[in-house]
Amino acid sequence: MATPIETDAMRRAIDAARAVICALPNPRVGCVLLDPDGKEIATGFHRGAGTPHAEADALTRAGERAAGATAVVTLEPCNHTGRTPPCAQTLIAAGVTRVVFAQTDPDPTAAGGAETLRAAGIDTEAGVLAEEAAELNVAWTHAVTTGRPFVTWKYAATLDGLSAAPDGSSKWITGPEARRDVQKFRAEVDAIMAGTGSVLADDPRLTVRDEGDDPLPYERQPLRVIVGESTIPRYYRVFDQTAPMLIIQSRDPHAVLQKLAEREIRHVWLEGGPRLAGAFWNAGLIDRVIGYIAPALLGAGRPALEAAATTLADLRPIDVTDLTTIGKDIRLIGTPLGAPREDFD
């Protein structure tokens, strides 16, 4: 059983992992090394693909002090060789005598690290603050267990559920605080998706921007994904050089996500427009909803979602997990419940 000192160390490891905004396509992981007296030796965290894993980062910081230490890790040490060596073997070679981890690795290609550690005679304990650690990587866990990216649908609408006026104008329904809040969520994903209709209508940038509304560096930008069969003129802003871009000429949400899964995309931010969102909603492929509701009414215009519901029996509830005000607007975060109609594809 984990000691109170080890549990406190796990909380610090979780905080270290949480400080990383996005490590996709890899998970966010933190590691704290403790000496035999329970004092912290070093803290490490994973910054993203190709960089040292959290365990290796902590071990490098600790140097020779790692021998005889306890490693407290938010995710089971990996057991495979990818861009970096397997962490289980790295811990063994460093002389660590005990490993405490939170979430069991759900990735079948990397799992098994605990067994390797135990076979080497290292005392190993799993499940310490597992739920808290799992919250760090909800989208990543979903992607590696289902084989498709996690999809977050974001929309902005008036109180009567409209995202554009009858003339098609839609900028801006919500205030500047809400728009800045969106950037924080965009920075946590590895793809931002919009339909060709929305791109043609709004000419969006689909980038992550700072407080001054300037795009972040190219290497920190998610993949821009444009879905649909309409042609986008080359002078539109999605073709600029501020972020990578991919066009998928398909109307099938399943096929779109399959193409993205092949590119190791884990978390898709679905942003526009209502027809594309409706296709994903009808297919049951929206995993989280983030809605920004402006305290205003239009009375007529285009709805935020174009789905195929015909009766109240088609109603799909949303489990609201967060409800707060952002500036003058309301932000709602929730998880769709229930299955879509069987005849939806």
C-alpha cells in the first residue's frame, strides 16, 4: 500500500504532468523520485513525441542519486521501444527499487511495464490516485483504446440556439473573453476541424493564438483539417503557412476519423459548421461538447447544429460537467449520453 508520502508525491507528479499543455500524440506524464527517507530527489515530465519520457527526465535530473530511489509515476512505465527506450528498462538500469504508478497503460503496444519491473525484483504498486491521473489524458486514452480520435465539438450560439443570422453573418456572437477561452482549449488538441461550407463563409484561421491574437509558432499548432467536397480558393487563410493543413474530401465522419487515426491524431476539435457537426452528432462520434452561449436572441437564422432529429424520442441528453460564466457569456461543458438512432450512419 502506498504511503502518505508517496501519495503526496503522486499529486506533485500529476501537477507536473498537468503543466504540459499538450504532449499529443503521446500522453502527459509526470514522475517524482524519492530517496529512501521519502525526500524528493527530482521531478520529471514528458514534453511530447521525441522528447524524454517523464521517468527518463527525472532520472537524468537525479543522476547517481536515483539508485535505491522510489519512482512515483502518473502512468505505468512503458515497455516498448519507440522514439525513446522503454521506461521500465531505464528504471531497472538506474537502480530504482520501488515504482508506484497511477493509471495502468491502456496502449497495448506499450503496456506490460509493471510485469517487467516485478520480474526484475522491483517492488511495484499500481492504482495510486488513478482517477486523478486518468483525467490528464482522457482524449489520449480514448484514442488508444477505441482506435479513433476523441472528438470535442465546440460551438457558439445565442440563447435561442442560433449560430448565424439569416444573412449568414456570425462574427461575433460571443465576447472577447469567450474567444480567448477557446484558444486555451485549442492548444490542448492536435487537430482543429471545420467543414468547407464554414470555411468558405467565414475564412477562419483555425489556429491557436496568444493573448494578442497572434498565432503561436508553427511547431505548436494543431493540424488544420478541412472536410468536404467544395473547393476552397488558395487565397483563403487556411492555406497560409502559420499551421499545417489537411483537406479530406469526404462526407463520412467514420472515414474522416480513420484517416486522422492513421496520422496518430488523438484529439479533434470540431469547430465548424453546423452541417459537419450534425453529421458527427448523428453518427454518435462526438465525445464532448463545449458550448458558449451569448445572452442574446436572434429570433431567426442558422442553428448551431443541423442533425436528423424528427421527434422528442431523438433527444440525446448531455451530462453537464462544468457550467460557468466567461465574460458576459455562459460556457457549458458536457458529455453526450445515450446512443444515436440505429439508422444513422
